[in-house]
Amino acid sequence: MKRLAFVLLFVLLSSLLTACSGKTAVRYSVTGTAKEVSVRYVNANGETSEETVVNLPFELELETDNSFDFQIYATNISGQGEIECEVFANDQRLGDARGEIFAGCDGSFERRGNDLESRFRGYDDVIPEGYDAPTVKLPEGVNGMILFAGDEKGPGRRDFYVYDLSSGELIQLTDGLGRSSSCPRLSPDGKQISFVYSGSVFDLFVLNLENGALTNLTNDGKDSLEDFCADWSPDGSQIIFTAAKKISGDWIHQVYSAKTDGAGITQLTQNTNEGEDYRNPVWSHDGEVIAFISNLYGHEVYVMNSDGSEQALFGDIEDLVKDFHWSPDGSEIVFACHEGLDNIGEGVCIMNSDGSGLIKVEDESLEGIYYTAWSPDGTKIAFAARKGDSTDIYIVNPDGTGLMQITHLQGMVPYWISWISSMDLPSEPIPVSIDQ
């Protein structure tokens, strides 16, 4: 009891001395379950600190003037768990913020005698504009690059980007494409990117990353409407894509292949139903089989031989399929899925290549899950998802464990992601303009 009384007396005297000194005691506090957190704060002199990696709980006490602009930003660089920041002035709580990736507390106060007037802003998993948050520290063995089409803020602004997993750097590959360009895919030799343009023309293009040359592989304008994603054969000799051609007044979708040397286009399917759209064709790991998605009865998957023969419905997939990818060794399949036409229960579905062993990774905080990709070694799966107002890239293990957010794209929305080992990056973005 004597020790407790002494502690209380010490706290009381400290508060009285602080009040008499004309100073205010400020306390920053960061708590939570995150294993590793980077903090940046404003010190007693009004200076912004360097980013500092700390373990939780973290507390910092300052003696400031009676008028002070405070700030503490905490970023969960471990990618798992959660964090909370709080700010106190003379033990009066000014406010708090919490999130799984980011928590920010800033504002100001002015003390007049015993009265404290304060202004507080909390950032719950929303990174303040202009703040370059530190990158997530990825698990050991996670490397390579994520290629995607990125929409920036502002009308019509879309280009192709690479996110370097080793450095956390975002690299812009093109300049001037616009939002009619979709689904960049890197060739097996890493020297070209294919994409579909569906604006002034509807064609399949290949961009040479070494010299910036742009080749129109289909060159049929709006007589044939190429759309959605294309895919390179494992040997790089062919690209498969879907397109709708007008036949007797009806737009009929088919799957086609094009030789990358410009030698010609081959129709692989024999669809006759106007109401059946084909999209997102992909090669198997060995180049023997092609899968594609049809929307005739929802979103189901068909498979066929590489020459278009023996087309068949793939398995019994109850969840609606948005994309479809074999693992690098062909043993598993991943796809973005949702249950029912009302888009309830969306997630990432993983199963064996024979259709067995379905696992569905769901997180109620994530929405807009659409694009999935295997890591080159098949040990991780990446996908894009929206949380609140931000869309970022996440990874998960093939057994459904280890879900974590790996990017802070801060205002950019990633579409059509693919995971590549590496590529030779241009020294500056390649100017690209599709003729109108």
C-alpha cells in the first residue's frame, strides 16, 4: 500500500510540475497484435522523425509547448495482425485510430490554463494523401514481380505497371494507353507484352519492350471485337484470345489463336449461340490444354485440346468463376469465385487439377476479388481485392493460410495481375498511342 501511495503521489506531483512549467505532457501509444510496425511521429520540437521499426506495445512521452501539432503514423509492415494508435495530452485522451495495415493519429491542441481545446483526425486503414508509407516486409522466399494494368485517379488514366516484390518499388512501364487497354501479359522470353485494346479499335496488340514497337496482331477494327484477356503459349509461339464476330446479324464469340510472327489466326471453337460469351482463355502448364470461361449458365469453365478438339465442361464448380489458372506444375487450379448471382461469398477458390479438394479463402473485409495469379514457383497465390476505399494486392498460401496484404498502392487500382519471375525494365515509361 505504501508503494502504491508513493506511485500515485509521484504521478500527481509530475502532473503539477508539468502544469506549473507551462508545458504539456504528450504521450503517443501504439498497440495491437502486429508483429512488426514502422512508426513516424512529430517530436516535441515539431520535427518529423525518420521511419522507425518497433515492436508493440510502443509508447513515447514528450514535453511540448501548450500549443502543439501532433502526429503519429503506424504501418503494419508484417502484413498480419492489427494496430491502434492513441494520443494523450496531460493524460486526456485526444483520439485513436485502428487498422490491419495502417493507423494514423494527427491534429493539434491548445491548452489554456486547465482547459484543452483539440482537433483530431484518425486514419483507420486509410493512408493519408501524400504520405509514402513503408512497404510490407514479405515472407522469406517471396520474390519476383507483379505485372498489372493500373488506374490512377483522374479520368482516362491507365497504364501498365510492375510492382517489384524485392524492393517494394512501383515501376511504370507505359505512358498514354488509356482505360481501353486491358490485361497485360508478358511473353515467356520476357521481351514483349500482349494486351487487348477495346476503344477506337477492338484488337489484340503486342508491345516490344526493347524498342517500343507496337504490333496489331488482329488488325480488324470493329469487324471483330477482341476482348478480355489473352494468353501466351508456354513456348511463346502463339497467343490465344477471345473475340466476337458478326454472323447473320448476331455477335458470336469464339476462342482464337494467333501466331506471334503474324502468320495467321485460327478459330479453335465452334460456338453458334449469341448468348454465350467466351472470355479469359489460358494455356495449361504443358501447352496441351486450353481452358476458357463461358457465361451461358453463369460462369463455367470449358477445357479443350490446344487444337480446339474435345471441348468439355470442366468438373462441377458450384461457385461462379471469374478467372482460371493452372499452377506452374499443373497440379492445382486457382480462380476468383463468388457464390450465387448476387455476388455473396466471394473469395479465392483453390482445388486440385482434377476438380477435387476445393478450398475457398474468404474474408468479410475484402470485396471486388477478381484477378488471381500463381507465383512462378507455385508456393503462393496473389489476387487483387478492395478493402474500404482502397484496392490492393494480397497473397495467400495454396492451402488457404497466410493471407496478407502486400501493397499500399494509395489511389491506384490494379487490374489483371500476373506474377512473373523478372523482366528487363525500360529506363523510362514507353510512350504508346493507339491510332484513332
